[in-house]
Amino acid sequence: MTADSEIEIKEAFERAQKGHNNKAKLVASLKNRYNKLEDKTVFHEEFVHYLKYAMIVYTREPTVENVIEFVAKFATSFQTPPKREEEAMQQEQQEEEEEEEEEEEEEEEEEDHPFLSFIFNFLLESHKANSHAVRFRACQLINKLLGSMAENAQIDDDLFDQIHQAMLVRVTDKFPNVRIQAALAMTRLQQPSDPDCPTINAYMVILENDSNAEVRRAVLSCIALCSRTLPRVLKRTRDIKDNVRKLAYQVLADKVHIKALTIAQRVTLLQQGLRDTSDTVRDVVCSRLLPAWLLHLEDDVIELFHRLDVENCTQTAQDVLRAIFKSTPTNELIQNRVELDNRKLIPEDSLSCENVLYWRALCEFIKAKGDEGDEMLEQVLPDAATYADYLYGYLKAVPVLSEEQRADFNQLELVMTKEFISQQLIHLTGCLDTNEEGGRKRVLAVLQEMLALPQTPASLVSLLTEKLLALIPDDQRRIQTVAEIISDVREPIAEEIQPMDENMRRRQQVQLAEVKVRILEAKQALEECITAQEFSRAAELKDSITELENHRNQIIQEIADSNQSADKEICTEKNDPETLLRCLTMCAELLKQMNIKTRVGPTISALMSSLILPSVANAHPAIRNMAVVCLGTCSLHSKELAKTHVVLLLQIAQLDEVRIRISALQAIIDQLLLFGFQLFSETVATQTAPPSHSPDRQEEDSPLPEEKGDVPEETAQSILLMLSEFLDSEVSDLRIETAEGLAKLMYTGRISSAKILSRLVLLWYNPVTEDDTRLRHCLGVFFQLYARKSRAHQEVVEECFLPTLRTLMNAPATSPLAEVDVSNVVELLVELTRPSGLIKPSANTEEVCVHDYLAVRMCGEMLKDPTAPEVRLYAKTLSHLELSTDETVRKDLLTLLQQISQVVKDRVCRRALEKMIDQLVDSKKQAELLNASALQPLDVNADEIATEDLSKSAKRAKRGQRKASTAKGGRKPNRRAESSEESDGENVPESVPVVRPSRRAKTSALEKTKLDLNPLIDQEANVS
């Protein structure tokens, strides 16, 4: 019976190795054999005996994986899941006797099969083995056993605790593959309702701290989502690895309802996902996350926007709509349009932030299709004249709040909503067909009138000006149009209303009435005298009537003059902050839209003298800031104007508020980029007072610009010194703008300074700037582009190498720079100066490269102080340099290394130096051998000793040199291929290769990787 069972188990394992065999039949036949046995112990021992052959194999061989899968299915086949009919019967029979309940409990206890318990106990004993392969297979089997059980399966509490504790230990294993399987094995051991669940706590620690991306991915795939774990999963959407970010978005799409996220979390997910640097991550957001959210909202995009804050994240909402439109068929785009009336307009009472943004994005998407979308655009947008009247009506209806009304939050929110809708409607004017003259003129008239109206909100002025200038192609017409609007806004024509004195008016009316009465009396007396023929008296009365009539006409003229003066039209200049800011905003937008080649004319000069320069000294910061922007932009159109006002900008950059200082700094950088340091004449140099500094500091931190000619050195130094001080500013925005400006100046060649570059490198590594994402990104891109552009730039990087390291090594313990990893900085600078990294490398391979000079510099530093701690770093760095093939340079370097090796006492340094010397000597011998017999075949392993070839294979020989120098480290680079796809190199078993294997040995090794367990099992059977 024992022999039959051994053969049966052996045959089962042999057949299980082959993928085409039906494992269910194998499980059934082996299970029948097991049920017939009375003594199960022998079966258990034999089964584990053959299982051990698979557990000692670490690589993911198909045969081994098939065996593991078979073992898991066989072990879990003994556990019979409870039937649903029996559970229903148990629920109906609620009044059973206690004895029957105890019998059912005993039957349930008997369901824990002894073979399954035996396998679990064996694996729990094996998880502490010294072999990482055994630990890996033990965790893998536990994972598969638990995963193969039914959803409502139950295990003993003690066994549960043992598995739990064992896997908690294994998730901290040295090898990533072991950690992966341990994390997967704990999937069903989670208790999300328990706030102190150790499994979830371990998962959260792994997500935060595990260095292996595949381990983090494994935890993401199995972690239970709850209020505690959701923030950790969201944080993985910003993981450094693309595949981790991708899986995080997939998990959120599949397992998290949109209502479980806050508005800020939704916006952040979409913003980062749609702008991710990886195409795969963006595809997952577009194809998985957005459809999942829309499915929860019944495919209603407007409802999705209600779940977002479209007013504060307009760009993100537009990105979402573009992603949705791209995946939507063209015919459905028109069908899913917003609710438009017969005029192809949204009724004003139905306008909302969500539907107007959707309307705008749809029109812009269709217009971007070009001629193909013209017909479609006509279905969703009216003609230009109709839309202009629609826009005019809505903009005039936007209320203007008083100071008291602004205190009411509800009214303020309503006005802000209307302003947002107005912005989107103004943006839509860019989609109108303005080729027709009448429609274009109507749109221009509406935009001009809205800019001139004082009740137009200030937030719309810049956008209105931008759209207005877009419709006017000629710069001179643009200048004239904006100047007229500014004149109308600042000097409006108004009727002078002078209140009349009521007493004066009444007195004039009384006098007029008296005169009229006296005239009537005189005329009556005249008639009486004529009747009585008193002609002398009649002549006197006639003269008095004439005087009275003249007096009456004089009074009437006075009354008329007083009425005309009350309705007189006058032009008064307005200097209130709102008006000035409105005019400056239009001026800034005009200068921004003008061609850089358009020179400053009389109109711009008049605006400069009457509006911009007086506003620079205004008491309101917003007006001063906009005036500085206008001044800086206008100076770009005239070098003479820039020379005149650059001193003013320098003073503002040092003395005013932060926002205004940044605007002045941006203007100075732009002028330096356009005109260079020749902008500063001797007059400017005498007017500019350099900041006060100690002589030592000024001597250290005053890099010279590249253009020297007629440029005053003191002025250039003072400006660069000011910018260098801004790099140490506590204000983050000022520091970022300065670093970005210096990077632009260096990249364009306006300045060439190793000291400035060293400051930027230190700023990039400084822990203080860790949260400055924009600064880190800007400098990270700049270093790569700058160093790869030309050899001259690499020489600047090489020149800043030693000063940067000295600053880091001499940094006091209280300085943030003391936390910087110096070796990482060295790796960066060496990589930046690598000759092969140039975009256009030199065709002359014999040319002395930058790494040659860098090697000589480091050798000189080691000779200065052989006992310094940085000598070890220099010695290690030497082996990573790409040296030229110039024999003179190599000979000099060899001499230096030999001198250094005699004075250096540190063993690690001497070992590194000896390797470098051997490489130089061997490369010299190889070069002589190749020159002597070019046709003689070489040994296939010669590149292990050689350090370089003479022409095309210089880079390959360099890699061979590194392999030879690190052969004693105990790891083969090609062992990486044997590890699992789930690891990234940390789980490679250690080995000690002495000689590189030959090609025949490699072929044999590849054949052995197709592992078959049959020979091992046969050999063991023969021995037994």
C-alpha cells in the first residue's frame, strides 16, 4: 500500500508539471487514493517530500508554477463549502433542540480537514527558512491556499492567528518577491471595520515606505478600501513609478464611488491624471476612471461638473471634456449638446457655470477640427451679430455691488457666478465666424462698448481686451482703438449739473414779473395820453417802455444762461483706483499682444507719460504692480526706454512688496534676455548703487557675465549679486522666479558663471526647497538641457564641481545642506559632463574631453590632503569617468594616480586607485596590441579587461571596464533576468563569479533554465 501511494503521488507530481494536463482529474484521482488510506501520516510525509523539490526553486519556472497550482487545488479540495439550501433550512428551523445544534457544530468542526491543517502547519514552519526560495514558495502557497478557498470558508482561530503573524513577519523580508507573496496572502485576513487591524496597518506602512515598486503594486491590488486606507491609495497616484500610478487609478476606478471622494480629491485626481507624464496613466484616467464616474452619474456630464468645482478648476474641467469628446463619436457630439433654443443659444435664465463651460468646450473642440467642423459648429453656435447682442444683453445685466452688498455672501456669490458665466461667453467669441464684415463690426462694437462702460466688472477687462485685439490684425489700429477706449474711460464726457440757488431763481422770477407789470401799466398810460393828446407825456412813457423791455430781456437772458450752465458737458479726468486699474489692465494687454518688433510711437509715449509712470508711485499695490508690468513690457519694444527705466525697476525689485518685486524682477530678466548686459551704460552704472556687502562675500558671489566688451563690470556684478541674494530669500515665489530667470540667462548664453550654476545645484538639493515643485521641476529640466547643449556648458559644470562639493562638505551640522547626499551630487555632475551626453558630440575622438580635466582636478584635491574624508569619494568617482583616448592625457593621469596611491593610507581608496591604474595600463597594452596586429583575432573575453576601444566601441569598452572593476562585488548584471517579473533587482541571489562564462557555458546555462523536476525525483527514488 505504501509503494502504491508513493507511485501515485509521484505520478501526480510528474503530470502536474505539464500545463496541458487536467489538474482537476489529477486532484480527483489523488483524492480517491487518499480517502482509501487508513493511515494518513505516510501520505502526508510523502506528499511534502515531493513538494520540497518545487519549494527550493526560486525562479518562476512554468513547471514549478504548475506544481504549486496543483498542490493548492488538491489541498483545498478537502474543504467542502456549505450549501445554500442547507443554510436556508437552518434559518427556517429556528426551534431545534440543543443536542441537534451541538451535533451540527461537531460536523462543522470536522470540516477542517487534517490534510489542509497539515499543509498549513508545514508552510508556517518553512517560512523562517534561511533559503529565500523556500520563504518565497511558502508564502506563495499560503496565498494560493487562502485564495482557493470559498468566499464563506472558515478556518480555525488559532490557525488564523498563526498565518497572520507569519505573514506580518514576511512582509518585512529582504527579498521583494517574498514580500509580494506575503502581502497577497494577507488579503483575506483584513478587517476594515477594526481601526487597529494589523494587516491594514502593515499595508499602509508598505505603501509609504517600501522601496520596491512591485511590492507597492501588490499591496494596492489587495488592500481593502476604507476611510483609513483611501488617503494612502490616493497618495500612490503621485508615486514615482508609472505602473504604480496606473494601478492606483485603476483601483480607484473599480472600487471607489465618486461620492466617497471630496471635491478637492476629485479635482486633484483629474488634474494630475490627465496631465501625467506617462501615456499609460493618462489612458487609464480617460478609459477607466472617467467612464466609471460617469456610470455612477448615469452618463450625465453636467452632473459630473456639479461634483467638481468648475469655477476654480476651469482648466481641469476643460481637460475632462476634451478627454470625453475624443472618445465620443462625432454624431453623438451634436446629439449630446447642451439645451439650445431655436436661436442656438442657451436661454439667459438657464445659464449655469456647468452648461456654459460645456458649451464653450464643445465649440472649441469642434472648431479645432478645422474645415471638417465648420458645418457642425453652425449647429451649436449662431451667427456673430446674434451672439454679440446676446453677449451684450447678459453683460449689461451683471449687477454692480455696493460696499454694503459685498458684505452679504449670498449676493457676492451670485455676482461671482455671473462673472464666471460672462467669462465663458466672452471666450466663445473666439469660435464665431467673423469673416462676414457686418457680424465682425457688431462684435467689435459690443466689446468696445463693454470696455468703456464703468459698470463692467474689473475681472472681465483683460479678457475683453484680449478678444478685442484678436479681431484687429494691425498693431497701429490696435493701439489707436485701445487708446480711445482708455481716453473714454479715464476722461468721460459728462453733463455738469450745478444746483441753482432757489432764492436767486425766485428773485429773478419776481423781478421779471414786476418788469412785465410795469410795462403793461406804462403801455396803458401811453394809450390814455394819446387819447388825451398829451404828446409830451406820451413820448416820455414810450422811452420808459423801451427801457423796461430791455430790462425784461436782460432778466430773461440771465434765466436762460443759468439753465444752460446746468446742462453743460465737461470732460474731467478720473484718478480713482478702479479707473486707473482698468486702464492699466487694457494697456498691459495691448503691450502683450503687440509684435515685439513694433516700436514705441507717440500714442504709447503719451500713455507712458500720462498713465504708466504716474501709476508706479500710486499708493495702491495693485495699481503699482500693473504699472510695473506695463513698464517692463513697454521697455521690451524700445532699448532706449529700457535704459531709461531699468534703474527704477532695480529699485522696485529690492524695496517694494513681494508681488511687485516679482513683477519688476520678471521685467529685468526679460530685458536681459532680449538686450543682454549691454543694456547698462556707464550712466546707468553710476546711478545704480550696489548693495552693501562684506568684501569677502562680494568677492565670492560676484560672477561675471559672458559679454564683457563695453559692459560696466560693477553694474553687472551688482545685478548678479542681487539675484544671488534673492536665491536665499525666505519668500518662496521670489526664490523660484530668480532661479528660473538665472536658468534662462545661462541657457541662452547671456551669462556664463560656474558660481551661479553651483548655487542653483545647491538650491535644487537643499531640503528647504523640497515642497517647491515648480522650482525642482524647472531646475531639473534646466540641468539636463544646459549640459547637453554644448561642450562649453559642460566645462562650466566641470568648473563648479569642486566648489559645490566643498560647500556641501563644509556645511555645518545646523545647515540644511548637511543632510544632502554628496555622492548623489557627484553622480549628477559626472553624468552632466559625460561627453556621450552631448546632443552634437564632437567628431574628434582624440580631443581632450571634460572628464579628463575633471579627473585631473580630483587627483589634485587628493594630493592636497590624502587623509581628507572626501578622498574616498574622489577615488570611487574616477572609475565612472569617460576618459579620452589621448595617450598624453592617460600617461599624465597614470603618473598622478601612482603618486596618489603612494600617499593614501585608506585601504578602500588604495584598492580603487589600483583598479584605475590597472585599467589604464591594460588599455595602453591593448592599444599597442591592436596597432601592432590589427587582423589578429582577439579572445571573446578580452572586453572584460580592456577599458576602451580606439574608435566606435569606446562606450562598450567602458562598460566592460566597469564590470571588471566590480566583479568582486558579488553580483552579475545578467542575473537580473532570472528574477521574477515582480521584482526590480533587490531579490537577486548573491553569487561570486570569478571569470566571465564562455559562450558555450552561457548556452548550457540557458538550457538548464528550462527546469524539469523529473530527474531530481527519479534520483531521490533510486536512492530510497
